[in-house]
Amino acid sequence: MKPGTVLVVDDSATKRYLLVSWLTRAGFTVRQAETGGEALRLLPGSDVDLVVLDVKLPDMSGFDVCETIKTDPGYGAMPVIHVSAHAVDVVDRTQGLNRGADAYLVEPIEPDELIATAHAVLRYYSARRRAESLAERMVRLAEATLAINTSTTLTGLLQAAAAGAHEIFGGPAVVLAEGVDGEGLAVTGSPPVVRPWSLPDEYVGVGSLVRTDDAAAWDVVTWPEGESVTVAAARLRTDRPPVYVAVPTSSQNPGFPVLRQLSQTVAAAVEAQRSYDEEHRIAVTLQRSLLQSRLPEVPGLELTMRYEPAGAQTEVGGDFYELTMLDGRLLVAIGDVAGHSLHAATVMAEVRHAVRAYAVEGHPPGTVLTLVNRFMRTVLPADSATICLLTLEPATGRIRLASAGHLPPLLHTDEGVRFLEPHGPLLGINAPRPEDLEFVLPPGGTLVLYTDGLVERRDADIDVGLAALAEASATVESNLDAFSRRLMTELGGAGQQADDIAIVALRRR
């Protein structure tokens, strides 16, 4: 091993000269002190690796100096070798070792014995420092892994990885992966900075590797002067590009275990996030394919619709809506099938088609819901759904409305905002259905139908959400689409809500 720096503490100039000469010839850098106080003042901030300490000093005992060194949090791991020509019996040696010394040599001391002891002590402490450094890095790796795996976006994941690499290796780091648009994305520093960066044009097989690169190849960040870069690349699938983590070579442990493991963690998390994003994209595409894509144009009415899938899951949901002209009347329906799954989406499609089929036959809303309920109890006995259904005559504004356990529609007029109170059991339950609610939507009046994702939160009562909806609807923009967008923004949770949201709003001009 490479010789380090030794501090020789002895008040005897002759003995100090001998010790310094022997250590210097052995390749050590040597510093000197005559007293214990001088030695303790010299140590803080120094590059001393080992102290050779006489037991008998003029100002304080060498035992006290050693104990002070060993109990200091700054340099308490520094090794100490006691040397003495006077304190040579068993009691002295026992006291010295008990108070922290790593070795105890009594005079006459052979030069080879001193050098061998110094090397042995330094080997032990070097191995100890490596083990402590590795243990500390493994703790930071565990913390970084948790932050990486709890990130909800690819960019956030890479930022957590870059911040973790900076903490683990104590300096600049680069995390490079393919972004959602297929372009390379490099994240550096702490706090992390995200920027476009091309992926290396090279082949990396499935698995992981660690190599040393020239710093110029990774000049996305400023590296220490004269430093090379150690790069770990990890790849989980042949059809995916690898993930790279680059750090200064001088920061590495022998065998690169931490860097390699970090790159593998990032690669696994990136792959999981990509899979999640793809599944979510497929789910949303399927969901939208089952829903109405275009609204009818109805003279005298302004219509708008908004749908936002749940932000926290990949499964398709059961929210649906329908706006269709039938025999001069506008049919409007909004509903929600219980659950989030492909089965829920299938039930949603069947219920939506059943509503349209019975409505085409000319039945009023309440009768349509009775027939759909009978259909569900026969064909889908294990499922349930809520729905609000109405017909509207555009010329007169006359509305006939029925509900099956759905949240109350909100009506905005010149007189203010109020919730309508149509009642009725949800679909899937055998219970009597009340009469339809009939009223006239005045010119300028706005009717809002919605699903529970807009107003329902796990940490608050439903009345809190309804009150927030009423407050947000106190003013209705001249552009009805802008109004529904505002409701989605203010009440919907900015795409991170736990449930799907559907909003249908109509206004009589």
C-alpha cells in the first residue's frame, strides 16, 4: 500500500530524529511535534494518517493524548502507536491499549518492527475506512432507490436518480436515459437539471457493465480537473436502449459495486415506468374509443363535454356520457359503472348502448332506466351503476329528467346556483322508481352533469366537494368549454385524481 503521512510526537530530540529517519526512509511523509498540546493543535485539518506517540510527554500523558484523539468525532478513527523507553511494564502497555492505542512498542525499538507495525495498522484502518464508506454508500443507495421507485413520472425518476448519485458519490454525476419522446434525456447535479442529450451510439448487451471513459465524452457536466469518468450501463431488454450513470472515477469503490447496482436500479425503474406509461396510454385509448367522440349540433343549445381518466392507475374505468338527438329532442346521459377494470369498461359500453336502444324506442327517461335496470339484473346481475338521464326540447327548454342513484345535476340561472334533487335507486337494484322530474331550462340557463371524480375525495365528505362545485359554478364563462375546463382544473386535481371525471354542460341560448 502507498505510505501515508505520520505525525511523530516525542519531546526527546534524539529519539524523534531516529523515528523520523526510519519512517522517512520507508517512504512515509513525516511531521513532528514535541508536546501533546502541539500535536492536538496540529491534527485538525491535517492529512495525518498515523500518530507515533511517546507515552511520557512534558505537558500531558501520552495516554491522555491518545484518548483525546480517539474520542474526537473529526479524527477519532486515526490509528495511534505508542512508543516508550520508560513505561515498559505490563500495566503500562495494558493501560495504553485500553485507552485507545492500536499498538504499543517499547524501546529498544527495531526499525523494521516500527515500519512493519505502521504498515499493519494502516492496512487495518484503510480496510476499515473502505468498509465504512461502502456501508454509508449502501445506506444512501437504499434511500435513492426508495426515491426512484416512488417517483410517478420518468423525468422525476431520473431526477431522483441523479440526486441520489450526487449524494452517494459526493460529486458530479450524470444519469442518461431515453425520454418519453424517444430522445436522450440527461439529468445532472443536485438539485437536478434536466436537458436533452444524445445516447451513445454503441451496442450494450442485456445486463450491466462498468467502464472508464474520457471525461470529454460526458461533457454535459463539469468534471474535476484531470478526472476520468466511470460509467455504468444497464439494459433489461434488447428492444430498449440502456440507462447510463456516470461519476468521477476517483469516487469509486473497488469492484464498482454501488455504481453498478445504482445503474441496475435505475434501469429497472425506467422499464417499469415505461410499461406503466404504455399501459396507461392503451387504457386511455380504449376508454376513449368506447365513448362518444363528437357532440351533436343543436340549434339554440351550446354543448360541451370533458373527460379525464384517473391519474393514478392504468385500468380503464366505468364513467360514460351520451348526447344524441332523437325525434327532435336531445338525449343526455351521464353515468358511472362501479369499479376500474376491463370488465367495468365492458359493462359501461353495454349500459350506454342499452340506454340508446331503449331511448330510440321513444320511452321517457324513467322508463328507459327501468328497462336498463331489468337488462342489468338479467344479463349483469353482479354489477351496478349510477346514471342521470334527461331529454330536452331545444325550442322550449323543457326537460324531463330521471336519476338512478347519480349525483344531483347543478343548475345555474340568473337566480343563482342550485342542485336539482331527482331521486331513484341505482341500476342493479330491484326497487320502485319515482316519477320523472320535469322543469324548463330558461334562456341563458346552464345545466351541469358530472361524475363523482369531480367532487369526491377520500379525505373529505362529499358535501365539501358539492359545495366547492357550487362555488366554482357561481360564475359561468361566456364560452361553455372554458367553463368546463375551469371546473376540471379547480376541482379535478390537475390529472392526479384517483377516479375518472366526466363533465357534460349544456346551456340554452
